[in-house]
Amino acid sequence: MEAPGRFAHHNAVGSYRPEINFAEHMANSFRKKPKENFVIRFSLFLGFFLLFPFTGVSASSGTFSIEPIFTDIRLESEGERNFSLEVGNQTTNPIVFRISFVDFGSLGESGGVAFLGNGVSTEHRYGLASWLSAEKDVVTVLPQTKETIHFTVENKESLSPGGHYAAVLFRAEKEGADQGTTISDVSITPDLTALIFVQKTGGAIEELQYRDSALQAVIFGIPEKWSERFQNSGNVHLTPRGVVEVRDMLGRVVRRGILNEESGIILPESYRVYPITLKPLEKAIIPGFYTVSARYRFDGQDVFTTIPEKRVFAWRILLLWIFFLVILAVLLRKLFVRKKSKEL
């Protein structure tokens, strides 16, 4: 009985040699019939291209810390709200932090924030800095210790219902230095930032609209990365949720992705693009069209909204099938020719 992966071979004078491996067999065939084996050579090259497609990120530790970085507050129509932030000093010297407030808005569609100056801006209607106060403007933090600072959201009548946003800035200074002289010999920026999100009830408008989606990366013609673009046309910040699924022609879910696993917020009157990684669930081996379906909602909403389906053609899978069928046809032809020559 022949060993797996090995072929019996008859030489030109009829002697029998039972154990010639597949690689040697193919190499001999290429040397003897180079033109006849052009198809199989090209198919092997195509197979490697299809099986191994070309596919086309830093952390730093600082000397200061602030917790929490994000604070989300729900404010009733009456009554102020208090919150706290904790500042840490991991250096060997006492550090003075000066506290200030600044409004922020959206920076582009990637989820970044931009601090707003004193100029006129439509985003200032969602400002919060003017309604924030701290128990003290300056705090000294001893080496290897943490200090807790208390803040108040002043719920005045001038603070309109809806979303309001501001950053609390901590500027580090050497103890005993002149006011305004900041630290320049540390490995990180001397400004620590905590973002404050406030939603005042009594007139909140929650409205999230899907705008478009796009393929970010494909493998074997199947989407691997996906992105969805949303618009928040309301007056409060929202957190989108959802699911994206890729189905083959048999209805099997071969890939699935979760929208906004990191719970990223979209601010009022702004757009944001959310990238989604589609993780494999089943082997995608069926050639033809694959359907991408998606649905979404936002936190606080129970009903999902369905996004129009998109279809993609798995061209690499089709080429793989063609490649294997060509290889199979060539091998069967060789076996048939060898069998006919033995009969003669």
C-alpha cells in the first residue's frame, strides 16, 4: 500500500519504483513538458496569491494622573449637582495644579474634541464652562499622593435644557514658581484634562440619523472592516449601538461586528464615523454574492432601525474554486494519460 501523498511511478523501461513523492513528481513533469504545464504553473502562482493576500498604535506613562477622565451627569430642571475628580502626583516633588474650565465641541468625524475659545461659535450653545465651579482654584499635591477636588454644576435658569460640555483643565506648576510658569521638564504635557458631559432634562431632543456606510477592508472578497457614519441632529449627546452581519448565499452568518464597542459618544449637531471589525463566525467558502445587513439604536432606545442592505461579490473565493478545479482537471488528465499508456 502506498504512503499518503506519494505516487507509484513506471520509468521508461518498465521498472517499478513505488515511492516518489509529489514534489519530485511535479518537478519531473515540469522539466519534461514545460509548455504543457504552463497552466498548472500559473494556477499555483494564482493559488499562493489568493491564499496569502496582502493586507495592509503607542502608549506612554506619565508623571501625573486624573480620574475619572469622563464624567456623565444628568441634571434635573432644578437643583445643582456635585462631582469629584482625583489628581495624582507620581513625581518626587510637590506639584501645584491651577484649575480652569473651557467648553469643547467635536473635532472632525473621528470622535476627537476641540477646545473652544472665547470667540462666537454655534457650539457655545452647548457650553458648560460658565456654569462650573470648583471648591478651590489651586491645589498642591504632595509626591506619590492623590488629592480629591470637588466641583459643582450650577443649575441656573440660564442653563438651557439639553446637552452641555466642558473640560476641567489642571495646569501643573513647580511649587514656589511664579504664577503662569509651567513645568517644562516632564515627559508629558503639563495639562491634565477631564471631560464633563451634562444632560439637563425638560427639553432634550434625541435624534440619531444614519447617513452612509463604507467598506474599509476585504479578504477573499468578504468585508473584514466596515464603517458607519451617523448624524446627531438633536440637542443631547448619544451613544450608538448596533450589529453588522455578513451572510452568504445560503443565509449563513459568516461574519459579525458590533457597532461602538468602546461606547463612543456623538455630540449634538455633529457627525461621527464608527469603524467596525467584522469577526469570522463560519468558513466563507461559497462563491457568489454576500449580503451585509446592519441595524442600530442608541442608549435609551429599545427599537432598532434597519440600514439598507449592501451586496458584495466574493471574487477571491470564486478564483480559488477555479484554481482548485484547474489543478484537479490537470491531475485527472495526467492520471488518465498514464492509465492509457499502461494499457498500450
